[in-house]
Amino acid sequence: MEIKEISGKPQLKRDVETGNEKQREAVDAIITRVREEGDSALRELTEIFDNVEIDELFVTKEEMEEAYEAFDPDHLASLRRAIVNIRDFHQRQVQQSWFVTKDDGTVLGQKVTPFDSAGVYVPGGKAAYPSTVMMNVIPAQTAGVQRIVMATPPNEEGMISPTVLVVAAELGIDTILKAGGAQAIAALAFGTESVEAVDKIVGPGNVFVALAKRAVYGWVDIDMIAGPSEIVVLADETARAELVAADMLSQAEHDQMASSVLVTTSRELAEQTKEEIEAQLVDLPKKDIAEASIKDHGVIYIADSMEEAVEAVNEIAPEHLEIITAYPYEIMGRIRHAGAIFLGPYSPEPLGDYFAGPNHVLPTNGTARFSSPLSVDDFVKKSSVISYSEQAFFRDADDVAAIARMEGLEAHARAVDARKKGEKVE
């Protein structure tokens, strides 16, 4: 891991292009097959890519019950506490329809309506991601989405992770498709004989899932095209090197492409953190992944001042930002671009991943410059409401017609003029 002085604008190795041409062609072919062949394509593609034959496309009630019977009660208690926190946070995001009535009788407003349906993709196979279920399902439910379909790939025995099944059941999700990859995204977007199409697809996945989501966008809505995980730690001399190193490694173990960055005003902290990372890597179970991530995408920047450090963070626009300084709240006010901000030494990033409440689906690849975390707002649509009184119409009619004619749209103007033929109300 390099230690660098900040000179100019800090650069991360970013690749905003998802996949290559061969992968895009493969995804397009998969989507076409599912659209044309439906359930049979889902079964055949699952056998090809997941090495398992599935007769029943959906998780059965018996499988859900078996998952509960074998589940650790202490783990279930932890999941339930996390659900409470996440639901409470998202409940505060709910917006209501609103209307305003003017003195002339005009009514203007905004009608907030939840989507009818949503599809939640959960990576699977050998891994289990209960946090993905919670973070994607809870905001949809809080928004008022009535039909939620989950899709997750089975393991080689044709089973879904008990952890995923239990948390889905805790949230009341009972429609779980045993399919993954581009074929699952296609089924959710276009439907099959057994799968009813949805209005929006959310959830992370590999490059084929990301490409499929991009391909179906426009037919359905999607959350985002997520890149590798990122963390930036902004720290001064008050930070403890062992904590900074541990937090950087918490992201590095995600993926060889993950990015872990320290921006600090303290050369001593920079050097100590580098040593700590090397020491903590030794017995890390995912050492090979984390080591590759740190080597290729990790960096420590030394800034001459906190002003320079803050500007570097804003330039990076990280997915996760930890501020471990003497006065973190003061620094937070100067941060313009970050997906999630963690303040102080007792707010490590994993709290946000699993338990605190805010959503962990965050903008990556610098898109925090213009994007926000997944929220209740992502599962509602807003309709403008306009109801003019007769008095207000006659007051504004000439202006409306004039502007329409400025744009060369005579029929627009005549739609207004047609109503002026009646008796004007004084």
C-alpha cells in the first residue's frame, strides 16, 4: 500500500463500464431466451450456470418451515433487532400526498403512490446475505409496495440458504424464485408462465446481474448499477491506527476490486496504519482477496491541512466515509459527496451494513456526487395534481395561450381559447 502526498486531485481506479462485449452479448441472449421460452429457459439456464436441476421454481412452505427449525435462536434474535432498527429508520422517510387550495379555488398538489410490485435480487449459491434481504425489502414494504418477489440462486442441492429464508419469512416474503443471474432478472422484468413481472428490480449481483439490470431498464425501473465497495477514512492525529486499519480491511475483504483509502493530516498515523494493515492481514480468513484489494486499490493520502483532506474526500465521493477526527460533526458539514457518513471512533462501517438502520445500498464509483442511498422514495411515484377554478382559468388563459404560440403549438393555444368562448366570470 502506497503512502502519497496529495497533489492535485486524488484518483481512484474506477471502471464505470460494466462488463465487456462478450458478456453483454451473453446477457442479451439469456434475456431473449427467457422472454421467448419462459419457465423452461429458467430451468435449463439454472442447470447450466448453477449445476442443479430444479422442478419447483419457487421455495415451498415446507422448505421455509425446515429453515426455521434448524435456525440458531440467538441469530434469529439478532436479525429481529436489526429489522426493528431498519424499519424505524425508513419509516421516517415516508412522504404523504399534499394539496394546497388557493383563494381563487385552485387546487394544486402532489399525489404519492407506491409501486404495485418490486423484485428483490439476493446473491446466493454458497453465500448467504440476510442483510441484502432486509435492506431491499424493508424500504419497499414501508413505501406500501403490495407484491414483492425475491429471486436468489440455489446451491448445488437445489436449496436456498436457511438464513435468507428465515429473514424473508420474518419480513413476510413468501414468493421466492429459485433462480439467479441474468435469467432471474429477465424473469422479473418480463414475466414467465410462473413468474409475474414486477415494476422495479433492486439488489446487488455479479457482472451478469448488473448487465441484465442495465438491459431491462426502461421496461422496468432499477435501483442502480453498483460497482465494487469503497471506503474512505478521514482521520487526524487523534485516530487509532489499529481501528483505521481494521475498518479499511472490512471493505477490502469484499472483493479484489474494492477500494480502501485513508486521507489524513498525520504522517505518523499514515505509517502506523500501513503497518497495522500488514499485521492484521496475516490471519484474516479472506487474506488473499483483501491483500489483492489493498495492493491494487488501496492508498494512504497525507494532506497538508484538514481543508485539503476534506476537498480530497469530496473529489473521491466515496460510498462509505468514516470521519475519525477530534471534531467529526464540524467536518461533516463540509462534506458534499458521500453515500453514508460514519462519525467518530465507535461508528465503524459494519454498523451501517447490518444493524444501525440506514440503508446499505449506496452509490459507488463516484456517483455519490449525484445519487443517494436506496430509500422509501425509490419505491413510490409522484403525480402532480392540478385543478383550476373558473375564475383562475380566465385570469391565466391569455398568458397560457401566448406562451403556447411562442412555441408554435397552435392546438395548445386553441385548447385554452375554446374555453374562453363561454361567459367570463368576474
